[in-house]
Amino acid sequence: MKLLVNLFKSLFDSPFVAGCSLNNEIITLEVSFKDKNCGYINISNEYVKFLISCGIKSFKGNTERKNVSFNYENRKLEITNTVTNNVILKVKCSLEIYRKIKQELDR
């Protein structure tokens, strides 16, 4: 029974941005799931690269930064392809971390 409850709960849990750092002009977002590191999002002047593998959910991508926008809605960081207007990735994120990201991007 406990296994079934945990499985059901995990369907509603989602990855979140646990931290943000800047190194050699690359913004690195640490993505966690259930208190374990499970991926990253790297944002440089040229590219946005991400690899997130959390349980049964797995996302991997690489796109030119000039073709993406970063938005914050419903406590989630949203990365959107501005050419196709498709959402590439949504991940839970605190407003504080989002503001740090935007501050670095606006430099």
C-alpha cells in the first residue's frame, strides 16, 4: 500500500531549480527532484543546454539562446522558443532565483 501511495505522489511531484551559479559567463541552474540533484540547465551567450532526468521524466535539449525567451509564471521558469512559440521546458523555480537569472541575462 505504501508503495502505491509513493508512486501516486511521485506522479504529481516535479523537478525544481534548487540553485543558480555563474561560472565563466555561463549561468548554471541545478535541477533537483525529491531533494536529489537530477540535472542542469546551462545558459551561455550562445546556447541554452539542459539535461534533466528525474525518475520517469527525462528532458534533454540544446538551442540557440537568441531563439529563446525566459518567463516566470505560476512559480515556474518557462523557456520558450521564440521562432516556433513552443514551450521548450517548464520547471518549478523560486521568484528569487528567477530574478537572479534575469539579472544575469540582462547584463
